Amino acid sequence: MNLPLLHGNWSEDLQQHWFLCEVVWRVKQLTDADMKVAQVVTTFRDRALNWFMKFSGGQPKTLNEMLTALIAKFKNPKSES
């Protein structure tokens, strides 16, 4: 099982992306938060990767910080609240 890619094109479902990442981690029995951060960062492509590099500024971020910031930045404008 591989983690899904996230391009940051505003049409992707961020909740679904995060859900799939969590499912993969559960199946692989991955519990280390630092490993999860490292793995999720490898799923970022294009705009999402550019955003993350600016967002992190080279400083470690938690999964919750990343999820909150991702949703704020790339939430689909057509999606319902």
C-alpha cells in the first residue's frame, strides 16, 4: 500500500487524502508521529510541496499543524462547510 499523492490543485479532497494516509499507517501499524510526518511530506507534489517548504521553514511541524494549515490553504472553494 502506498500513500496517495497530493498536488495542491484545490480540487482534491484533503480530508480523504488524510484519511487514506491514516488507513495506510494503521495497516502498516505505524505509530511514530515523526515517521508519519516524514511519510506524509513525501506525498506532496507541485503546489502542495511548494506550500509545505514555505510553511515549514525548515522547522518540524506536527501532523495536526500540517492538517490544519493544509485545509486552510487548499480547501476546495466549491466544497460545503
